[in-house]
Amino acid sequence: MKKFLINPWSAIMIAIFCSILWGSAFPVLKVSYIELQMASDDVMAKMVFAGIRFLLAGIFVLTLLAFINWKALKITRKQLLVLTVLGIIQTALQYYFFYNGLAIVSGMQGSILSSSGVFFTVIIAHYYYRNDKLDRKKGIGIIAGFIGIIFANWGQSFQLSFQWDGEGFMILAGLTSAIATIMAKELATGIHPFAITGWQLTLGAILLLFIGYPQMQDNAIIFTPFGWGLLLYSALLSAVAFALWYSLLKYQAAGKISMYKFIIPVSGVLLSAIFITGETLNVMIIGAIVMVAAGIIVVNYRN
């Protein structure tokens, strides 16, 4: 497995595979909201749905780790504190914003807006690392990315719009993702990548369920066989993508593989156009995806 993760070409293929999985989450979640009859303004139902998804994902990863290397499941009290903080930020807080924001915006807009996390990571890294400062190339990439995000806010109606609990929440999800990325790289050293993924998903999910379930109204979520299938798929994609991505970060430079995150908004937009009724590509969305994808490539490109 180590040789596979170190090999440059196989690392690229894994990064692309993870990005496609994450991109597929946008149409899957939008379709899930409709199938499970969740109201767009029902915050607690979204928290419970996210909690179930990530609890299942965390259990999947921890179970797999138990078969691969059960000793890696053990963590110290200090590591538990780090993983709890990661679970709060990367799972509970990020996906609180993500799930509720995506209920307001279209799947295509959500795919583009969530990519703001890549640009926030570059900006935060400038202030955190001495050897990762902003330069002209990164500046151009960040500007291109945020221009694309502005284009995305024109949406399907060609009218500029911004809702705090819609577009605003998606951008906040990107910001929390960026903060968690830096934290995971710095604080979770010495912990098996699968253990980082499994524990932070599980702990964050427990917090979402602890807050959301007691306040959720009856019949806020109506499960169907198809709805269960969508939930299981979304749990599996999280487990597989996060576990593989953290494994790559252990052996590859973050900037080297992060360049391929441009595929997330591209696949998210295309899959949303295919699977979500009423969502179609237009000039503004195409312009937005080109600018965001180009921005992600530019800020992460290495010779």
C-alpha cells in the first residue's frame, strides 16, 4: 500500500478518484433531500442526516482499520483531544454549514462555492508557514477562483444573488475545511491516516446527532429504500475518499495532490446537470467552473 501511495502516477489516480467521489456528493445530497422529504429550512433534520452519514462513514473506516492494523486504533488522551477538535471543526461545523447551505443553493452552485476552501487554505498557509508564502502565481489563482465564485452566484437566472444561509453557508463550509486541513497536517502527526479519518468522522457525527436528534420534529425525515441507498452511498464515499486522501497526505506534498481538487467542482457541476431536475448548464456556470478550476490548478501547480 505504501509503494502504491508513493508512486507519482498512482497517487494522481487516487487524487482524481477521491475528487470524483466528493463531486458526486452534491447531486446525491440534493436528490436525498427530495427523496427523504426534508424541508429546505429544517436545520435539525439536516444535522441528523449528516450525523447518520458520518457516523456510518466513521464506523466503516475504523472497522477497516481494525482488520488492517488493529493496534493503530489505539490513541492517547492528547491524540483524542486533537481528534475531537478535528471532529468538531471538520465534520460537525463544516457539514452543518454544508448541508444547510446546499439545501438553499443549486447543486451546481454548491459544487463551485465549496471550492473556496482550496483558496482559503492557500491564504491561511501564507500566515502559518514561513516557506509557503503568497506569490504572484498564487495571487492570480486566488483571484481567478473568487471571480468564478462570483459568477456562480448569478446561477441559472442570470441574477446576482446572495443568501447568508445559502451561498454564505457554503463559503463558511469552505473556510472551516481550510482550517481543518491545516490542523490535520500539523496536529495529527503520528496517528494512522485511517484512524484520523475514522475517529474525527465518528466524534463529529456524535456531536451532530447529540444536538440535532432531540430537537428534530416527528416525520422530518421519511426514509425510503432509495433514500437508504443514497445515505449508504454518501457514507461510503466519505469513508473511502477521506481515508485515501489522508493516506496520500502522509506520503505526498499537499500542494502536489491538491491541484487535482479542480475535478471536484467540475464533476459536481456535470453530475448535478445530469441527475438534478431543473439544473442545466449556462454561460455563467460554465464561466464559473472554468475560472474556479483554473484557479485551483494555478495555486497548486508545481513544475
